[in-house]
Amino acid sequence: MRIRSHLFLVAAVALIPGFLAAAIAIEKVREGERLAALKGLHETVRATSLMVDGELQRALGSLTALGASEHLQTGNLRGFYDQALAINRAPDVWTLLLDETGTQVLNTVVPFGTPPPPAAARQRVAQVLATQRPLVTDLIVGPVTGKLLTTVYLPTKAFGGRQYVVAQAFSVEHWKKAVLQTEVRRDWVVAVIDHSGRFISRSKNAANLLGKQARPELVAAAAASHDGLIRHNTLEGIESYDAFTHSDLTGWTIAVAAPVQSIEASASQAVALLTAGVLLALAGATATSLVLAHKFILAMNTASTAARRLATDQRQLKVARTSVHEVNVLNDALAEAGRLLEADRHAKAELAQQRLHLLDIETRAREEAQAQNAAKDQFLALLGHELRNPLSAIAGATAILGKSQDLQLIDSKYLGMIQRQSKHLRHIVNDLLDVSRMLSGKIVLERQPLNLAECLHHCIEALQATDRGAGRRFVVEAEEVWLDGDIVRIEQVLSNLLTNALKYSPVDKALHIRVQASGTLAVVEIRDFGMGMSPALLPRIFEPFLQGPALSGNLQSGLGIGLALVKQLVELHDGEVKVHSDGEGLGSTFTVTWPLIPSPHLARSALSDTTRSACKILLIEDNVDTMEATAELLRFAGHHVVEAQDGDQGLAMAATSMPDVVVMDIGLPRRDGYEIAAELKQSAQLRHIPLIALTGYGQQRPGAGSSNFSAFLVKPVDPDLLLQAIDDQLQNKPAKAGSLSGAG
């Protein structure tokens, strides 16, 4: 057997098993690529379903807020129409109000007062009122617009024996804009199908197919399974893989169809490349065997020739050199091919890098827009939540005052409650004046020594004056414990925790509250015997917008920011809040700890009883109600008050009455307070009179004009601060910036 035959045999033994292994690998790669493409198809379906549910969640949130509107309670349908109009997303989303018969009371797609069409939603309204649950319709034709649309219905509270249903209508154009604008391949078809198998939205040929039936095999498959994958021909006659799932909120079918050729293209390309690689390797091995065989034969011939010609001193090296040259030529060809392939790979890498860069820019822009939208929603939610607690207490107290005949009770209890909650509102408004500070979490605290037990009793009294707290039992064990904190924020923390406990516990169950000192900590423990929490909910309970399930028979309420705000405010006071629950139905215990301080033994009162010297005060204020209330407060403190409604009148009265102090509003008509102050200071007769500014702008204006005032007070003015500022000016004492300026 020749050397060439031996080399071919060795090559065959080495290459045949590798070739079989490569064939198996090729098939595995092809199947893997196909499955990866189908997985991407399923992920696109799920993402589209989440977008549909997100739109409906947003609608339900808006309708829930509308359903609790005070305009419904008072029967102010015009006010409700304006409020509903504000949440529209024209021209594709509008709001309706229907009565118990299914007749449209109002529809924001037409002007207020437009006569309603015949009642077309009688059965749907009856179903919503009977179940007290939201209802999402299939594709219907609107009786007013005549357009194809879907509608979300939600029952409202009963007001005066009547109950309404609020609804939001979505045109098919809305679903196209909100759901079908996702980035998918151009040859894919995204569709939303209702329970009857009709297209609500479709990314291709929508003008002809909306409202028409989808393929029967897709409808049947969707009816038989929550999600899945079928292979069939689309309405365009293209053989496709069709992945589908169902919306959790509506039960609609979300389907994405991708041509079979598109799915299997990447797999075929991978198989082709791998096959080419295997064939190239086989060709290289064969060529190498031939070259080696030829080299060996030439080497042996050269050796024999050289041996026969030793006598003549002839040497035969040409063959050897020729052999090396051929190898060199082959190597040069392979090197050239390698350079071409490297250039090709480099070009593809640059294109891929550019695509990733553009995708990164788009992703950052989308995330920034989402973050800005979330920040806006969080701000609006926080605004409503922070105003609700003191307003509820004031409303409850004023209702009791209106019915009570006991003047001693009015003076000692509920009047004090209104005064405390009014101070709370003043602090909250000061925080809201600086929106950027609120969104960045920079809430300024006005710290002072606080008796935690007294704060707790104030919160319980305020809650008992509300609908939620009326008639509820509170078992309190509270000892005198002091901490350094902002009374508004500390009572806000306690009120939020108590409200949360009332919300998630039955009305016949008492709340157990304990206040005590533990080492160097002031501890508050609030325990309820209500819903409790699951192990999955416990670690996330302080996240914004997260709420546990409502009590059986109750609708979900609130925006889910109360506990998140509790955590932020507690940590701003260097404290810590924890929650414990043994499980669902076993109640919950919230424990808050703050650093303990020694008792200062200082009494606080709503209005200072310090004896003050009576003086003559010129009050310049253009708002009649504010002027009368402020003047009466100053007279109650023993001062003589002269009133002026604008700057010119104030200048004239200052010259004739020669007041001891001038208290003036900055925002006066025609000439503002800065101009009036400058003119007073220019008068030799009046320049010695101290000036106190009242401003509703939340901060004093920078510049020389501010120096004419001895103190700045922010509206609504704290009575103690106003009286103290007047006393300080009479005694020639400068006001403290931290307590009087209020400007931050």
C-alpha cells in the first residue's frame, strides 16, 4: 500500500466521526434558532397584553376618582362634566355618566346639555350595578359617534338614593396608537380580538378588517387555551406562526403572527454557515493529505536522486523548493481570504455597534419620559393625600360644632382640633410651594420637643371626627415619651398608620396602640386584627402605589402612598418603621421607633396667652375677608386697628393716624407692598415706623425693596407668629429668620 493510501485512510478515520457529529450539531443549531425566534414571538405577545391591561388600569384609576367626585354628591353635573373632560385623551378616549336605566346623563364627546341618545347600555349598566364590579365590553358601535369602540364601566357610590355608572370609551384608533406602536418586525401582524372573535385592533389591513372575524382556527385555539401557538395561514394567505395569550383584565385575545419564513430564516442561515464550515474543513483536510503525500514522495525521490548522483556532486533541491512555494502560494491565498473575512466582520461589527448606540439613545429617552410621567403622578397623588387628612379632621370638627350647644366643649376640644389642623394645612402648603423640593424628597422639618402620647391622642380625636373613625374602639396604653420632631409630620405618620389599620380591619375589632420608652428609643406600636399580610406582601408594603387586597365587600380606595410616605417621614426623623404579620387574616403590627429625648416640661398652647402691650396698628390688605379676620384677631389681642384696602389709602391713613406698626400685604392692586414701603421710608415723619410684610408667594423678593421690612410672614399667617412679630418690633427686637420669615 502506497504512502498516499495510508494518508487517505488516516484522514478518513479522523474526519468521518467529526462529520457525523457536525451533522447532529447542525440540526441542533437549526432547532435552537427556531425555538429562540418563537420565544421572542411569545414575549412580544405578553408585552402587548401588558400594554392593553395597563391602559385599562389607567382608565379604572381615573373612573374611580370620578366616581368619588363631590360634584355627583351635590348634583353639580356641569362641574362633573368639566372634571371628566379634564381626564379625556381626545379625540380617541372620552367619558360618560349613565343613570340606573342605562341612559346617558352626559357624554364628554359632545357639549354639555346635548340630549342623550336612546338607552343602549341598559343590560350592561344593570350588570355593573348588580355585581358592583367593573365591566369591559367587546367591540360595539357607539350610539353617539357611530364609531367602533370598547367601553369600561364602573359603578359609583350611591348619593341620595341614586347610583350612577361612570364609563370611558376607547375608539379603535386609540388601541392602534397605544398598543400597536411597539417595535416589531414589519412582516409581523399584531392583533387584539374580543370574545366574539372580532378584531378590535390590527397592525395590518386595519381599515378593512376591524370589526370582522379573525381566522376560525385562531379563535378556536384561543377559546380552548389561555395561551399557545398555532401554525396556519393568515387572512393575507401567508403561512405563519401565530402566538396568542389573553388579557388578564378583559379576557381579550392578544395575537402576534410571524411568517414561517421569517422565523426559520435565522435558523437556515446558521445551518448554512455551519455546513459551509464543515465542508471547508473537510476540503482543507483532503488538500493537506495530498500536499503531505506529494511532499513525502518528492522527498524520497529527491533523496534517491541525490544518492545516485553523489559521485557527480549534483544536488537536487528544486523539487523541495517547488514544494514549499506551492504551500506558500496556498498560505498566501488563505491569508488573503482571511483579510477579506476580517474586513467583512469589522464592517458588520460597526453596523451592530451603531444599532446598539441608537437603541440605547431611544431607551434612555423613553425611560426619561416614563420617569417624568411617574414623577408627575407621584406629585399629584402626594398633594391629594397630604391635604386629605387635616381637611377630614376640620370637616368632622366643624360638623360637630354646628350641632353642639355646649360652648365649653366648643372652646376646649373641637376648636382646638380645628386650630391644630389649620396649622397642619399651613405647613403642607409651605411644602407644596416648592415642587422641586417635594419631588426630590427634601421636606424641611420644623423640629421641636414633642410629647408622643399627646400627639397620638390628637390623631385619635381627629380620626373619631371622621366617617372612617366614628364609632371605632381604640385601646391605648401611652406613657409620656418625648422626641425631637416636626409635629405636623409626626402626627401625619401616626394618622396614616391609624387610618391604614382602620381600613384593613373589621369595624367590630378594636385597635391596640402602645406608646412607651425602650432604652434610648421612643416606641409606638399599632396593632390591628384585620386582613393581615402574606409573606410575599410584607417586604414590599412600603413601596409607593402598592396596596393590599381590600376587605371583603369593600372597594379598593386610596392611592397606595400612605405607607411609603410614613417610611420617608420616619427616616427623616432618624427613626425606623417595621411591620409584622403572622399571615393573611391574622392582623398586622406596625412598630415605629425614634430617638428619645429628655422631657422639656414645656407647655404648648394653640394661641399664646402672654400679656402684650396694646398699640395702634395700620393693616393694609386688599382681600376683605382676610382683612376682617386679621383685624379682629389683633383687636382680640388688645390692639387698636386702622384698616386700609390699598396702598394709596394706607399712605394717607399712616400720615393721619401715626400707627406704631404697619402690617401690609405684598400683593396689593396697582402699587405693590414694596413700593408703598419705599415711600413710607422716604417720609421723615413715617420712616421710624416698623413694617411687617404678609405674602402669599412663599418667599420674599430679592433686592433692595426687601430691606424696608422688619419681618416677612407667609400666608396663612400663624396668629402666634404675627403677634410675636408685632411685640418684637415694639421692643426693637429683630424677628428671628427661622420662625418669622417662612420663606425657606
